[in-house]
Amino acid sequence: MRIYLSLLLALLLPALPGIAQPSKPGIGRISPSAIQINSDNQSTTWWLLCKDTTLLKDYIIKKQVPLTILQRYPATGLVVVKTTRKVIDSLLAVPGLLQLVDRPRIPTEELSIEGFDPTANQINAAHNFFETLNGQGTVLSVKENRFDTTDIDFKGRYLRTHLVSNTFSGHATIMGTIAAGGGNSHYTSKGAAWAAGISSASFESLLPEPDAVYQQYAINVQNHSYGTGIENYYGADALAYDASVSANPLLLHVFSAGNSGNVTSTSGPYQNIPAFANLTGSFKMAKNIITVGATDSLHQLEIRSSRGPTYDGRLKPDLVAFGQDGSSGAAAIVSGAALLLQQYYKQIRSVYPNASLVKAFLINSADDMGAPGPDFQYGYGNVNVLRALEAMSWISWMQNRLAPGQTDQVTIALPAGLKKFKVTLCWTDPPGDPAASKALVNDLDLTLTNTLTGEILHPWVASHFPHADSLKKAAVRKVDTLNNTEQITIDNPAGGTYQIAVKGTHITTAYQDYAVAFQMDTANRFRWYYPGRKDNLLNGSSNTLRWSSSFDVAAGQLSYSTDNGSSWKPVGAAALTQSWFKWTTPDTVCIAKLRMSIGGQHFDSDPFTISGQLNAVTGFNCADSFLLSWNKSANTKQFTVYELGDQYLHPILTTSDTNVVLKKSAHPALHYAVATSINGNTSGIKSFAFDYTAQGVDCYIRNFLAVLGESGAIRINAELGTLYQIKNIVLEKLLRKGSEQLKQVTAPTLLLYEWTDEQLQQGENTYRLKLQLQNGQWVYSEPQTVFALKEGAYLAYPNPVAATGTLKVYAADFLPALIQLYNVQGQLMKQQPLTEFPQAVSLSGLKNGLYFLVVSKNGKQLYRKAVVVR
């Protein structure tokens, strides 16, 4: 049986890349994507991969090949050209000229998430425990269409480049917000690296930017939340991204795995195997990137999250993160987390870390999900940003470079009482050969040896045999010859010394850099992740509490306190290994604590706030000042008002009132928010930030409208922005001489009013609202005019009319008719159809004097009126 399986694997492996095989040695190959182009004479764009771009260029010139070179990437041997399939076939037939022919595809955005939950991957905990880390000094590039560069959550941090797309995308805005949003518009818009610079790069080209561009704009991380179709081969784009990281070792590319987890691949070695090998894009076959799958907020894999393995059996995705309804947001979370790690490393070492080290930290600190060990659904687990930063703070890593055959060894002492020890090796591998059966070029091997017993542990390796049963198997310990990430774990290790060894088993280059991260999990420990001391919980709503526990106990008892621990109210039993609990907060405003009781031990959370969210609006917007008002909140005595500065909201005042008047000269900002103030020094949840000038409110008056109703009466509606300092409301009707007061409201208590006027004038009826303030000042609305036709079906207005003006004819029935204007001698001076309501009649060319306006229909006169032009 073993011999049979070996023969079967030998037959399968040569076909693994899924690339059309050449008919002769030395002749280039064509990718499954490119082979679909059948038109011989239609010019299109191609990616040509060759060992020597100069050789290709010389051949094109010498043979006068009819193609246009659009771009060249000499370091990778990639040339982008425009020509026909017929020309491509002729180039493929030249021995030694081309390694691979591929083509660009049209990318599509992976679905965005419905809501962002920063607690699912401990982003909130990272912000609580590492207060100085916010991504400042780092730069994120969002590669897709252009995000909203005017969004207040990116204020003062947008980095303009020539790479930006001309097409706007709300999806891109969401991705930028998840990774690096400033939290200005709402608390849910605060991203992981909320102080990072953020730029945009078009994904019209699926290839990475030129190396010089990343260096020019100091880009640390590029996020790729998009895909094409399911593709199972190592294409020119995958090679280009591997080369991009090799040339820019500090640069990290983060990709969404895709949203085709429930789709079956129809190509490659894993075709027709449901729910496997459905990554959306050959570029996701790259080795030096991080590919991220999606989970819901309870860490269950989203059914649409794409899975591995890659075409050659490598483990993908690398990680999973929260991305409900799409892996786009999951990738953005990891991009933001990577920026925090890069910022922190620079604080420690004064330089940015290699991408391989960042990758090692993220993978090593991830919480294992699904089957024990790495698998093709969850990868190495769910991202835990806090644990990654803590590992960096504990200097739990090593970096070095190996020559061929060289071995590095480091001895580490493991204390007794550990629940788990984990070590991960990552390296940036040279670009692979698309024609090879596997992408790995340099093979390093990680081992962990118990120096007391001599036991040698190898990495966990998932079975990549192309059968559903094999792909579902739990990983086993063995030598890994496919992946450039390797991980070893030990559960409940005995205390003592262990030796971590990294061997350069097969290195084709002069040397190979690598990074190793490790961590120790102590047994019988409990810690709260959420809520923390900077977290605000919405009152009367369901909140997901989060923690980590290494106790071998099934459940703990959960309780909470709203009086700083003087008394505790029981909530119920909580499954410790589940690591979360749905809790409905009390409908109050307070500072609270949580407690988990395990076997007589109590673990209290840091204090956190419970509050409601205020609804703040513009009360008035006058020439020199404006009023902000908000609803009263139960158990709240004070409120804090925030103003948007150069980049972020900052508090400007605290008040016990539910409104505040601000002078425009002192407060030129447009955006404001309000939060409850708890105990005078702690803020609750902020309201949505809003532009006070864009709320449809003028100086006290939000709306004032008069319309002619079907009954023949005029209905007048008024809406105020606030009642602040209003003494009287007066509705008046403007007459030709003076005005008439129709209604007055003293000491008003309502913001909405409706009145009716049945005493109409023929023609123009004009109304005005005026407000008397407590200081005696009057505020006036713009006049509202309604034309009423009491006498007959038509009206000419104004009358008299200026010779330089326009006469308007109003009709009651809104039916077409003919307008004629005669002088006193009976001569027809003007004639035009009545098709608009009102119909404008130009008086150009007429002298001052008396004229007669006639409206007729089908030769029958319906209206006659003397009109004076002066």
C-alpha cells in the first residue's frame, strides 16, 4: 500500500501547478487564466515572465515583434506588454525566451463587514494595555479603489500619492477605517492603528507597486481586500509579490482569503473537492504575504471564507480575524495590527522590523481555532493583537541569517507550570518558479529539543493529499518541505531547558534571513480582554464579554458591580474555554466592574463605563454663533462637548445643561460630538460627530413652508431647531402695505407647528415667521409666497410690470393653452403657448403703456386682463 501511494503521489505532483505544460523542453508555459484568451488578432494586456528581460527586449527589436511594452520589472523578470494571442504563441515557441505567460484579471472587492468589532481580536485590549501604540509614524496603503479622502476619520493623515484611483469606493473607506480610522465620526470608527498615515493605490493593476514607490512614501503595510476568481496556480502576480517583499524586507502585504469558501474549485489538483482550495486569486498563492480568512464575532468560521491549501499544498489562510460576511474586514484588522507591531518594534529598536518577524509574531500569538494545530480553514488561528504585542515586549524572538547547511541553536529555560509553549519560524523566501511543482525555494527546518530527554519535536504539518478526508485530518508532527512558516507547540511542557534549532536544509542563495517568535502560556491564569478601562458599554444592550483562561475548569461564575466592588450582582455561569459571554448591561449610567470567580479565586476587570449614546443636533446656526443641544440622559448630571481639531476630537467644555452656545470666532471647527460625563472625569459613549452647518438649521428655524391645499386653504408648517431663549413665536402675513399677525405662541413648548389660512388674497399670499428672544431680539424666516386664484382660472402677475421684467401667467387647471398680448390698437405683440406653471412671458421690445393679455384654448377666449407695462 505504501508503494502504491508513493507512485500515486509521484503521478500527481508534476501536475500540481495547474499550468499548461510545454510541448518541448525550454518552451514557456501559459497560465490557466491566460489560456482562456482565444482571439488570435485582438490586442490585449499580458504578463510575460522571463529570466532575462533584456534578452526579451532584444528579441522583440531584432524580430520587429508587433507588441508594446507597457512596464518592466527587471528584478523579477516580469514584462507587461500589449499584443495579440497570435504573437504570444509565437514567443512561447522560442526556446528559453519565456518562463510563463499570464494575464491581468479584473479584481472585485471582497464583501465588507456589517459591523466592526475591535474586541474579537483584542484590538481594544491592545489600546488599553499599550496606550502609546496607535500606528503613529507608520503608513498604510489601501490597494483598491479610492476611499473617501475627506472622511473625518482620516483627517490630517491622508497621504496623497500618484497611485490613487479615480474611482471612489465605500468599500475602500470601510477598509481604511477598520485598519486606521481615527474614531471621530463614532467610537465604532476607531481602527487598530488610528494614528497611522493612510494612502490609496489603485488595484487596476494587480501587480505590486514598483519598489521605489514603497520606499518613496515609506509604506509599511499594503492591504489587499479584493479577489478575482478561484485560481490554483503560482502566477506572475504571486511571483511579483514574493519579489516585492524580498526587495523590500520591511514591507508587509496583507490579503483577504476570499469569499468563496462554499464554492468548489474546478481547476488544479484540488478540483471538485468541496470547501477546499478556493482562494480567490493566484496572487494569494504568494509565500511572503499574509492571507486572512474570516470568522464571526464568536470565532466561528464564516461559511464564505475561502480555504486552502494552495496549488502545491501549502497552508492557507495564514490567519483568521473578525470579518462577518466577508474576509475584507479581516484583512484590514491584520493590516492595522501589523502597523502597531511595526511602531512598537521601532520604539524598542529604533528601526522597523522585517515583515517576516511581524508575520511570526502574528502567527505565533494567534489563538488556535478549529482542529488542534494549523488547518486549511483557520490557518494558524485567530489573530490576538494583545498577545502579539506582549510577546514583542518580552523580547520573545530571535532573528539571524543562515548559510547553506548552517544551523542556529538557542537554549531556552521553560519554567514549571506552563499550559503551553509555542514557537514559530518565518522567512522571506525568494520568488518561486511557476514551472516547479512547489513554490518553496529555500527550505529551513525548525526543531525543538528537550535537552534532558533528548526528544526532538518537529513542526505541525497538515495533510495536503488531494482528498477531502485527508485535507480534514488534524496536523501531525513532521519535517515540513512546503511552507516558509513552521510552528511547534507543546502542551503542559515539563520544566527545564529546551533547544530551538533552525537549520538551512536547502538554501540556493548565499544566505537566508529568518525570524522566530515564541511564547509561554502559564497554567491556571485568567485575564479580562473586554471590557477594559478605556471601554464604554452601551446600556440596556447585549455586549460580548471576552477573556482568556488557562484553567482546567469547565465554568466560572460571572458577576458585576456598579459601586466599585462594595457589592456584586450575579450574572450566571460562564464556560471558560468558550472565552466569551453575552451580557445585557443594566439600563443605567455608571462605572462598573466584572468579576469571574473560579474555584474560590476572584478575577476582577478594570473599571469601565456603562452609558447611553446621546443624540446631539444643531439648535440654531446664526451669523456669529451656533447652538448645540442634546437629549437628557438618566442618572447624568454633566456632559462633555468635543470639537474636531486638526486630526481628532478633543474636549472643549463640560456642562450640566443640555445645550451650549458657541461663538464662531472662538470655535471655527465644523464637527462636534457630546458624551455623558461620569463622576466628573470619565466620559461615556460619544454621540455621532456631526457638521453643525449641514443639519438644515438656520438661525433657529429649521423649516418654514407654505403650500396651497386641496381644500383651497393655505397650510403653513414651521419647525424650529431649538426653543432655547425663545419668548414668542409669531406668524404674520405680509401685505402690500404692512403686515397682519395671524398667530402668536407665547412661551412655546413645541418644535413643530402647523397653521391654516383660509382668508386668501387673489394672487400673492406671503407669510413670515418671526421669533422673539428673551433679550428682545427678533429672528426672521425667509418669506414664503403662495399664489391663489380666487377669481377665475388664470392670473397675470405682477401687474403693473416693469418693461425690463417678466410677466408670469398662472393657471388653475395646469392644462396647455395659448397666451396672446395685444396693444390698445388691437395689434398682436406677443404670442406663446402656456405649457409651464407659471408661464413666463418676456416683455422685451415692448414700450411702456397699456396692453391686453388673452388666454385662449381651441379658439375660445378663457381669460382677458389689462396689463400695464411701465
